[in-house]
Amino acid sequence: MGHSSTVAVVFAVVSALVGCGSDDSSVDPLPPSTSQRITSSPSTAPPSGDRLSLRFGTVTERTIDGGADGRNTTAAVAGINAFSVDLFKAVAAGETGNVVVSPYSVAFALGMMYAGARSETAEQMASVLHADIAAEAWHEGINAYDLTLNARTAGSPTTWSAANKVWTQPGLPLRDQYLDVLTGAYGSPLAEADFGTDAEAERAVINEWVAERTEDRIGELLPVGALTPETVMVLVNAVALDAPWEFPFDPAATADEPFTRPDGTTVTVPMMHYEEYLPSATTAEFQAVELPYGGGALSMVVIVPTDLAAFEATLTDKSLEDAIGSITDGGIHLSLPRWTDRTNLTLNDTLAALGMPTAFTPSADFSGIVDGGGLWIDRVEHEAYIEVDEDGTRAAAATGGVMRGSHGPTVEVSRPFLYVIRDRGAGTTLFIGRVTDPTITP
């Protein structure tokens, strides 16, 4: 029916470090396996001008350690979910309209920088990421989870892919221990980028890489001027999700209906309808419904609070987990608007306020990346996009850090709501957002 139903969720995180010295690094998507040699050919040709160096330390492939402690993965997932709520609330507090972010991708981008952080810088980044276990264990945990997610979605109607890539100025003396983490935990070999000679040309190469891995939904992650001759390192994470609904909406049932905005005014929106046996919940504080994507591994949970402001003010990772946990199977009549949203953010102040200010100053200690340090995060750019219709969801996100069912209840989503795109098995939050006016277009 109609066009192909897809959820394309893409989130790219780019981190460029400012400092002295230079070298190279890169990362390409991993197949749904648990290992890939970094010297293997990439699944797609690198963008024109992309200079792969295939430099690494003592580790030459990304793997899951068969003897790894599963508690590390559990702890890492719990940390990502806690960070998800922190990031969403911080961003939503400064926005009156719709919001969409991908904390999953941000966490992986920050994780690659965290691997090289030391002393107070590392402590602050660990606090923001809720990395409550030893750093080595945390990297092991998120790596195991990421590769497992790839494997669990492989062969299903829902397509999930993740990629990491690192660019450095030629000659940057990266420590072998840091290279081992980039390769072993993130699958990140290196590419050279001569920021000192032509930062704008290198910006175009990086943006092209992001665009290719987001199906052109994020065309210019790094804006003009984001990279300078002082840039020495850029770290990127991109995730892509193409997910049809398990139970698509019938376009013939879509009709224009009112949607109430936070200020009480109404707008007319195309409202989708169906009656299915979908998991849902109704309490005094909210109604919620879970819409599975094809294959059943991932889903979108829509939460319609009675009082949006009060719900968001008291939102924690535990309260979100409890709300989702209250959802049970049952019949439902669902009314859900179509919407499209795009968010563009500079996350420096947000991340600093969440508890990692030192990383953005020359006092930062990233001596785990290069001997002597001298690097700090100059800026973190984030862009996220989502489109929801009768067939499914298409979404994309990127972050760049420059381092210088009888009827049961009727759930009418006709007032502001929150949504979470999540892994149903592990409960991991991949995307989280808010819609206050479905008619707003990016």
C-alpha cells in the first residue's frame, strides 16, 4: 500500500578535537556479524577524496569476547537509557515545540572520546554517560550490545545499521591503547584529513560520508566553519533504521481531525486510525501504546500525558521504564497523527550543564588519545529527523563534535505526546522525542 513503509533512523555523531599534531582514522558500517577485520573492503566505496590509512594498534578486528561479563552489557544499556532521559529533558527544556534526538548515537560518539579521557575529564564524561562501571567494562558492554542488536535485526523487515568513523590530521601520534579501543569496541579504523590545509574540503568529505549512511536525510551535519585549521580529529557515529509497522495503517482511514497544542489552541492534522490488539496502558497520568515494527525486535512507544509539563518535569529513566512496563496486551482503537520533525542543536552548553564542562576547555585531559593531551572538544553539533506515516517511520540523526485491539480503550493521540523508539528485547532507547504540534514542518 502506498510507498514502502520504512523507519529510517539515522544519527551521526561527529567529534573533532582541537589541539596540536595530526593523524588519520575511519569507520564503516559493520555487517550483522560479531566481527569484521578492519582491513576488509568497506561495504560501500568511500567518498571521493577519503584517504583510508588502515592504521591500528595491536587489535585488528571488532569482536565480542565470548567470556565477557553480560552484566557489563546490562549496565551499559541502563546507562544509555538514563542518559537518554537526561539529554531529552535538557533539550526539551529549551524548546517549546517538537523535539527529536538520538541519545544512542550521541552516547557512541561520546564513548569514542571517553575512551581517551583521563582524570577529571573522564570522571565527568562517565557521570554524564552514566558509565557506572570501569571504562574498559563499559566499552565492552556497549560494543557487545551494539553487535547483538545488529544480529537480532538481521534478516527481518526492519533494517538497522550502525557505523563509526574517525578522521585525524596526518601525523597525530595516537596511542596504540586508544587505537585498540577504537578498533575492538567501535570497529573504527582511521582516515586522514588534512584540516590544516583545507578544512572546508575535509568538512565536505565528512558530510558526504554522513549523507551516504543516512540516505541523504542528513545532508550537512557539519555547518560551514565547523572545522578549522586547528581541528585535528573528527569522530563520527551514524545509525540508520528502516522500519515498517508490523500492522500498517490504512491510508483510506486517515482523516483531518483536531489536535490540541499545549496552549489550548487546536490545529487540523491528518489523523491515522486502526483497531488492533496492541499493547497499551491507561492510568490517571497518561495513556500509552506500543507499535511494533516489522519483525518485532523494535517498536515505538507513544505516551500521551494528562499534563505534559508535569509529566516531563518528573520524568526519569525509572519513571519511563515504569510507564513502558505498565503496557499490557489488549484491544485498542488508535488515533495517531502523521508528523515530520527535524531538530538542529549545538550541544556544547547542554552537555556541559549535564556535568562535563571540562571537556570543552583547554584544561581537558584527553591524554589517553595522544601522549601529553592538549586536546579538547570545540563543539558538538546534532541534527535529527523523523517522519511518521501510515507505512512506518523514516528517521535520521547525526551529531558532530569538533574537538577544538472487541475494542479495548481508545487512545486518541490528539494532544501533545512523547515517543520512544526502542529495542523491545533489551529495552534500550534509540530515539526519544516530543510532539506538541504535528503540523510544524522542519
